[in-house]
Amino acid sequence: MRKIAVLTSGGDAPGMNAAVRAVVRRGIFLGMEVFGVHHGYDGLIKGQIEPMNLGSVGDIIHRGGTILYSSRSKEFMTREGQDQAITRMKSKGIEGLIVIGGDGSFRGAQKLVEKGFPTIGIPGTIDNDIPGTDMTLGFDTAVNTVIEAIDKIRDTANSHERTFVVEVMGRNHGDIALWAGLTGGAESILIPEEPYEIDRIVQRLTEGSNRGKKYSIIVVAEGVCSGALICDEIKQRTGFDTRVTVLGHVQRGGSPSAFDRMIGSRFGARAVDLLHEGKQGLMVGMQHNQIVEVDFDQVFAGEVTLDLELYELSKSLSI
Ligand code: ADP
Ligand code: F6P
């Protein structure tokens, strides 16, 4: 394979640039020509495909977001859109594609594979909700962003002796809430994977207050319900001065952590190697600190899991 392309799709995630850099540099290292597609699948359909060189990925390893821009493309969901995308790539002599994105982006990538166009996926999403990899690109940075925010909220919560509800992202998955809640020292963590009892939360808050606790932090995953709802409920039942903070898209930005730069670099290089070896229809991932390749079909059939041991640990440490 002599010419390959790379695109970023779906929600952006810190570390995507590190992966783009690795794809371009590894490709050139192996004697390939590498193209960057702007605006994800939308740009692929429109032919927004530019040649990249060593310099075009200089000074980006530390930047959040994606220099290639991202999109959610309705047109690519159609057969015509997918055919047009392949035509655009073939017209430039491109023989293989690397898609950096989430589960939805991989479903799109699989469509290209079914049409005979070699494609490899790199899991990039802050949600850590892709089967077949222990970590997705961007998750570590997002968790660090959340705990930085929680640390700041602690200061004001302490000063005013308030209860704070912090709503975090993650779609239907609770990993951001769990990791940030545990490492941020939250009193309660609400995740979609486990039922919660508001009575129990209120009881713990009251007990804590009776013991002299000045403030409490409750982390709520967006997949459970809105943080505002939990905040109102707590306010009503306890009479405590309670506030809600919705962290929102702040969690998607910022300079990637060392960990995300590392897996971005490793994922990017392996993805290129796979295309170079003539492989396709695979996602690269990380299992027990080893870079692995997982069939798209296995990814789609897999279950998004959450480490319930961590959840139990968080409960025993927040008494
Ligand atoms: P993510 O990759 O972060 O999960 P989305 O679910 O929004 O984000 O998917 C990104 C894009 O991937 C969509 O906008 C669409 O263009 C493409 N895509 C998603 N699902 C499919 C599908 N079943 N067939 C073809 N393309 C898809
Ligand atoms: O998948 C990443 C994510 O940030 C989710 O955590 C969140 O629910 C969603 O994307 C937000 O999407 P949008 O960028 O469309 O607001």
C-alpha cells in the first residue's frame, strides 16, 4: 500500500492530534504518502483531502481537539455517500483509510470495508465506551480535567459549607463519573450501570454533616439524569445549601495527558502497520498495556463494561 488517508470523526477527544501525527510520521517512515481528510466523513464525501508531510503534524502533539476537524455526517449514513467517499479516495490513488473516532465512526468504517475499501479504526472518545480496549483515546485527559474542576469546587464548597452536585459526560457509560469520582474523593457517585437510592445518598449526607463534615461532592454521570434534578432533590430533602455544576464540553478540550499522547502515538503507528501488512476491518486497542487488534465485528458484538470493583472501592472509601 503506497497511499493512505486519515480522518477524525464524531466527538473530538484529546490525543487525536497525537494519533494523527503518528499516522503521518509512521506512514512516511514506511515510505507511504499520507493524506489528511478534513471534517470527517463529510469532508471525505466532498473531497476535502490534502497531502500531509512531516511538517504538517509538527507542534500538535500537545494540542487538544483535532487539526483535521470533525463532523457527524448524515450523508455518510447513505449508500450513495459511502460510494462517493470511496470514489473520492480512489481518484487520488488512496488505497487505505484510518478512522479515529467512536463506535458510530467504526460502523461507518465497517461500511467501507464491506465495499472492499481497507479501513482501520482508532478508538477516540472521552467516554471510554468501546469494547475491546481498556482505554479510549481522550478518557484519561477528560478524567484529569474533571478532577481538576472538582478540586476547585472543593475550595468554594468548603468556604460556604455547601453540597455540590457535579454532572459529567459519558453518554450512557459511567466511567468518567466513576474514575473522576473515586480519584476526586466524591462522597457519592451516580452511574447508569448501577441503580441509586436517593434516600441512601441523603442519609450519607446527613450522617456526614452530623459528624462535622463541612461539605460534600456528588458526581452524577449524564446518563443517569440531569445533575440539576439530583441537586433539587437533595436541597428539598436535607435543606442543605446545594449547588449544581455541569462541566459540559470543557471535558472534551485541553492538552492531552502523557497517557493519551502515548496511546495516541502507539495506536496511530500500529494502525499504519496494519494497513501496510494488508490488514483491514480492525480496531487497534489496548489490553493489559499491550497494543492489540480487534475485529470490528467483535467490537460491535462486545459489551461496554465498567469495573464494578472500582465502584465498590469508591463506596468503601467515601464513608
Ligand atoms: P462517534 O464515532 O463518536 O460514536 P457518532 O455516533 O456521531 O460518533 O458517529 C460519527 C459518524 O459516523 C456519523 O455522523 C456517521 O457519519 C457515521 N456513522 C455512524 N453510524 C453509522 C452507520 N451505521 N453507517 C454509516 N455511517 C455511520
Ligand atoms: O461522545 C463524547 C461526548 O462528549 C459525550 O460524552 C456527550 O454526551 C456527547 O459527546 C456530546 O455531544 P455533542 O458534541 O454533540 O454535544
